[in-house]
Amino acid sequence: MRIHYFQHNHFEDLGYIDDWANSNNFTTSVTRFDLKPKLPLLQDFDWLVIMGGAMGVHDSDQYPWIPEEIEFIKKAILSGKIVIGVCLGSQMIASALGARVYKNSEPEMGFWHIKFLPSAQKDDVFRHFPKELNVMHFHFDTFTLPEGAILMASSTVTPVQAFRYSTNVFALQFHSELTVSNLPTFIRELETEIIPGPLAQNPYEMLQKINYCISNNDIFSKVLDEILQLTK
């Protein structure tokens, strides 16, 4: 099996997904939009994973490749590829499916609880998430639920924290891929983006909760295992 992933800056790579992919004999390839935004051919991969980034889906004046990336994601979805989006990646999936992406009422930065809905408990993939989970956030934007998608999780200020679309598309606004190894780098690189607010922790507070990454990775492993079963 082959994973191709879209990386938008130098420090937000696959993270734990890479560990899981290696243990399941996947090969990986990447488009580095921060270096050379060359898109792959659809026949060259089985899974498409879209990672996070500091930009937003409406920032095409500064990042002219954004519309092309979103259109490619739409093609991958329609072709039946497994498509997984994390943070910005979830926003791009939502945009590709016709949802509205907009500035959230408050930025969520740091480890905060989200709630998984009964729909998640009944879903073969999302059932591995508990009813409540403390996860890492770093986002300014949010989005409406795409038509035909199933809402799986929400938080106090973010109505759509996770959704599933059809049998092949999985969107997570939060960062289950961060590990105890790469979280410090993630925080350091984004420290200047932190805006004080009721849902914004400082770097010290974030690092005090680093061990949440371990349990989140364990859950994410089960989620990815379940997605893999869909392809067999």
C-alpha cells in the first residue's frame, strides 16, 4: 500500500502516521508545497493524507497552489482513494466538498477537550475515540459540515472537530499525529502565532500536557488500523 501526503511547511510531517505506516509495510511519498508544489498522479498512491499548515484555504494570493491542491483533493475523493485530513487538511477537505471555511470565534491553541458524538460510537472507524478526549489544537479557522458528511466530534467553539464523508474520507481538525518527539518542535515553530485568549495556552502549558500525545497516538493507531481494514 502507498501513502502520499501533502506537507505545507517544514515541521508538520506525518508524525505518528509515519510510524504506523512503516509498521504496516506502507511506502510513503510527499508533495512539499513549501518547496515544490508538484502534484502526483492519482494512480501513484492508495491513501492521500493532507497535513496542517499556518496558511488557510483562502490565502491563495500568498500561496497560489492552494486552489489546485483543493481541486486535486476533490478528484482523489471522487476516485475512491482513502483521504485523511489533519487541521488545515480537514479544512481543505471541507472546502473540496463545498463547505464554508471561515474564521472561528476564538482560536484553539493547546490541549483542550473535544466530545465525540453518538454517531462516532456507532461508526466502525471513529468508535475507537472515547466520548471525551484531550487533544492538541492549533487553528484559527473552522468550517461548516459538508453536505452528506457525518459529524463525529465537536468542542466548545468549534462545531465540527471531526467528520466522515462516504466510506473513504476522514477529517480531523485536531492533531492526533503529534508525538512526544515532535510536539516541542511544533510548539516552538508556532510560538509566534499564539494569540492570548480563553482557549490559548502558552508553550509551557502545552508542554506540561505532552503525555497526552501517547494516549492519542494509541487511539489513532486503532483508527488507522480500522481504515486499513476498509481497503482489504
